[in-house]
Amino acid sequence: MVTIQKPSKKIVITSLIILLIVGGVLVVLGLNKESLSQKSTQTPNNTTPASDVNLAPPSEADKKSVESNKEKIVSRNEELKNNQDTASIKSVAPIITYAGKYADNVEIGGYVNGVFEDGGTCTAILTKDSIKISEQVNAVKNVNSMDCPAIVIPASKFSSGGEWSLTLEYSSSTAGGNSEPRKITVSP
């Protein structure tokens, strides 16, 4: 007669743990397979199934809609560019280093801190009553600033002597601004 021995508690517990682990793995794999198969049959909201694709040439309404959208995009891009252009101009305050009459000329010089670029201009603007005299020179790079080299205005341009208000203006594609006004005495 064959006698069947009862398995030990340790073997039973180990077998149950293995069975639970294997069952859990199978359940997880089954769920993933089901969710993957559902995902592959779903189409995103912004696409149409291949059977609904219109392969006919665009209608006049389609063409008008496309042109309208193009115009809107161009308009929006121009508006953004204009906003960036005005927002990207750095405000600067030129400094007048000298101004006075030398021989038969009025000479003005200065510099602009915080700007180091190509293409800037310096303009000396002198005003007295309703008279305005201005002269412009190209700014010159100098280590970490822009120099406004001698701006020379013949004294003969000044119709009357006396006290004039002088402002030095800097202008470029990336920066711009005016100095504080300064008084200068000119004799023609």
C-alpha cells in the first residue's frame, strides 16, 4: 500500500507564494496586452481614419481658407517682429565729455557706456530759441563702450552767439538715447 505523505508547511507556503507571484505576473501581462491592443485600435482626436481622407483637389472655399490663414500668419508674425523690434532697443544715456569753441569750430565729444557694437551714430543737437543745428558722426567701438569722436560744427553755422542747449544723441539698431542737456556758450 502506498502512503501519501503530507507536505510540510514550509513547502505549502513556498508553493502558495510562487503561485501568487506567477498569477500576479500573468494578470499584469494580460492587462498590458489588453490596454496595448485598445491603444492600437484608437485614433487620436485630430486625425481621421484612412477611409475618410478626401483625395480630391481643393475646392475654392478650401483655397480661400488657406489664403486667409496665410495672411493671418504673416500679419501675426509682422506684429510680433514689430513688438520685438521696439522692445529690444536698449535705452542708453550718452555722456558729453567735452564741448566748446576751438578756433573757428564748435567741437563736441562723448561716449556711451554699456554698448559695444557696429553701426551706431552720434548726433550733437544744439538749440537756441527756435533755431536747431545738428551734426552726426559714426560712433567708434572702444573696449566696452562706444565713443562719439569729435563732432565738428563750423562756428559760421551759428546765426547768433550766446548760450545754446546741447544734447548728444546715440542711435543704432539695438540701442538709443539722449544725454542730459548741457549749456554751451558759442560766439559766431
